[in-house]
Amino acid sequence: MIIKIENLKLRTIVGIYEWEKKTKQDIVINVEIEFDGTRAIETDDIENTVDYKTITKKIIAMVEGAQFNLIERIAGEAMKIVMENEKVEKASVRVDKPGALRFTDSVSVTQTQSR
């Protein structure tokens, strides 16, 4: 089974230039989580699934509570949060930085991890 958290829009300090270190910028996070959903289907119980609300709240707190030079760091820290849940078999975290380059919609990095 796959859970997707799509287009989580946050603001944080991210960048290597001095002006970027003074102004919060938009980032967009997408998370894809693979897990065995058999027990969740059978029991209809939150204890047998991946609680995406808890993961999302932790990612929000991490992003809004820190400053970053690189979006790669944001992706890595978000991945740590996702992989804290032992039910997660595989995950992918994509972090977009809209407006990072002229003439583009966004620049992004994606990290994938499996158990």
C-alpha cells in the first residue's frame, strides 16, 4: 500500500546566499510511503497503518524550527522522520524550492530509502 502526502507547502530559511538567510522562502514537500497495509484493511484500526498526520506534524515542526543551507538537508531530515515508523518499508521524499532559478517553476531533490 502507498500513502502520499502531496504538496505540503511550508516556509523556512533555506539557501547559501546572505539574502536567503534573512528571508523565509517557500518550499514544497511530497512524501510517498510504502508499507504492508494488510492488517489496516483487516482491522480498520489506526494502530495497523502509518499515521500520516503524525509524520506531517513532525516534518512541519522540523522545517519551521530550523534553518538550512540546502534543500538536500531538508529532504534528509524529513526522511529520518518518515523512517522512524517501523511499518515503513520504503519511502521517497521530494523537496521543491519554487523560484530557485529564473525561467523554472522549481528546483527539487528526491531521496529514496528502503529497509
